[in-house]
Amino acid sequence: MRIVIISECDYAGSGQRFAQALRSAGHTCVQVAFRRNKYEYRVDLLAGAHNLHQVQDLIDHADVVHFKGDNLPSHFPQLRTDHKPRVITMGGSAFRRPANKYHKRPWELALWPLAEYKRQAHALGALTPDLLYPGLGAVWTPHATKVARRWKAPRKGEPIIIGHSPSNPEVKGTDTLVKPAVAAMKLLGHNVELRVIRGKSNAECLEAKAACHLFIDQGIIPAYGLSAVEAMAMGIPVITLLPEWHPHMVPCPIYGMQESSPSELYAELDRACYDMQLAYRHKVVAATLAYAERVHGYRAVAKRLTNLYRTAMARAQEKQPRTAAARTGGPGM
């Protein structure tokens, strides 16, 4: 299958990892972005006015056009894509719906109605299960990553290192949840150290993350992102806000907070640190790696994506006869 993945900016590098997963499964895939990510993620083709003809040629020869991000196909008027099966996978603040419709927070902008996503694409996916809104008809298309154990047990007498890498501290709850919960752990005698990883390239972030024993991801949004996936792919157990369990996440080794509060995070940290001091910790690490491979490994994600593409191709094919009939005034008008 030939796929072109298009993004305004490939936030978190998730589009590139989709491309790598698809290529590892034998598909031809080129990832295109119109802006480079500040964390130095790789881009197959950086698009601009100088090479739009090249991007259009990729589209014209593709079996599927995959828009990765919250932008609709209409956001790219310089490209013609309406003659191809179109897929959108959403995952960010521009798509997220506010829990309280009277108050939009910066990460719940809902810039376009759900109906527009359904109208402009033949199939929809979401990067996290919390975005599978009723009536949307989307499927979960998880972040992809390579899986390779790097977790090492803390030595006797050394602190348990708790990692946290917030691209946006307000969204992650860094100051309101993470720091107070870890401070409470220390106050009550736990030998722990918080390592906040910021201002680094993705490669530098991964190296710093590999030295951690636990990892805290989301404190406000009820999901986990690519940062947590990177940790799990190393075998590092993850703590995040996860009040609802998606069917694909069972069995899931994540330490899930039921509510967004320092006391709830403290309780999960306490449980995770207790596990890290027992022989049981190796089972937790093994379960974390197994889950990462099963859900986020390249093979698993490529399979989910190709199923989504086949759905889009089938729906696009279904629409063609009706469109042709409408133009000629025949049956189907």
C-alpha cells in the first residue's frame, strides 16, 4: 500500500513513527510536514511553496492520504486530495472537546465540529481512547514506537528516580500535582528523586528518561501520550490520569489515577514505589514491555492503520458510483 501522511507540524513526532511502523510492515509511506517540530523529530519531507508539486505528486500516486493531526483536509487548500481516500487521526488540543461546554480550557479548544471531521474523511482515528467521542465513528490508532528494555532496578540505598517530561507543565499538572505529590513522598520518608526533563531534543530526552525507574505523564488530561509510550517501551512503569479503561488496554500495567489531585497521585506513587522495592517489580516491568509491544509496537500499529486505510478505501469506492450517477442524471440522484 502507498500512503502519504500530511501534518501542519508533526507534534511529538507521532506521524513519523506511524510512517516507520508502516514501512517496517512493507508499505510505502512518506511523511510530510509544513513546519519542523522544535524537538528535532525527523521529517521525511518538509513542505513549502517551493516543493508543493512534489507533495501533490505523492498524493496523486498514493492509495490513501492520511492527515495526522487536528487539522481538516480543508486546512490545506494548496493540495488537492478529494480524489483520494482520506483518513484523519486526531490527538491534540484543537480537537479535544471540553468536559464542561461552558468553559474551554487551552487544551480543549474543539475548533471544528465533529461533523466536519466525518464529512471530510472516509475514516477517522484518534491517538488516545478518550477522544473516541460518541457518534464520531473513530477507532483507536495508538502512538507507535520501538520497544527495547532499558529499565534498570535502583541499587540499594539509591533513590527511586521519578521522571516527568512536560512539554506544557500546565497541561501535565507539573506544578499543581506532580511536584506536591513527590514532595509529600519525601516528607513521609520515601527515598525518591523527581527528575523533570525539559528543554531537550527528543534524543536527549530519551537518554534522560532511560535513567528513570518510574514515569509520571498526564495529570490533567485523562489519557497518556507519546512521552508515556516512550517510557513504557523501555520497561519504565507509568503513572497517569486514567479513570476509564478502554477495552484495548486490558491487561494494562499502568498506575492509573482515578481523579486529578495531589493526594490521588501520591497514592499511586506510594503503590508504585512499594512495588519497585520488591521482587515483584520485575513482573511490573515485564508487563509494561509486553503491553507496549502489544499495543504500541510497530507491527501492532501498522496493522491497525492498514485496517483503517482499507475502511477508507472501501468507503471511497462506495461513493464513486453514486457521484458518477448524480453527474449524469441517472439512478442515485
